[in-house]
Amino acid sequence: MAEVVICSLVRDGMGYLPAYRAQLESLDLDGKHSWKLCVLEGDSQDESHEFLEAWAAQAGGRIIVGRECVGDTVENEDRAARWARDGNACFDLI
């Protein structure tokens, strides 16, 4: 069975995480595929990390949660470098 791996970066996601969860859990793949979520959360001021940890605990290994707090940035070059670092950290979860 082939596995589709979804990598997501989350910050202050409680406005959309419940709907995102519902959408992923409703995926009806063709029986030849399954999905796994690798999600990296960081710097959230809401309950995103707790939500993700609880979801992962219920998902039987289908969801991997990491945390990478990088702080705020104003400079575009710095923002791009941090985004790339976070993306790579998410891939490292796989």
C-alpha cells in the first residue's frame, strides 16, 4: 500500500485545525493508498500544540507532531530562511 505523506507547518492554527482534521479524516482513498500527517507547530499563542498532540495520541501513529519555535522576524530574507528551516524540520519528522 502506498502512503501519501502530508507535511504541514502550523502557527496559531485553532481557527482552522478542527476543519483541517475533519477534511483529512474524511479522505476516501482508493484502498491502495493511505495517508500520514507530519506537522510542525511553533510559536503558537493558542492551543494548537495541545490540539495536535491530542489528535496524534488518538491517531495510532498516523500523525507525527514536532515543535520548532523560531520567533518573529521582519526581514524577508530572514523569514524565507526560517520558513525553509521549518520545512526541512518537517521533512525530518518523516
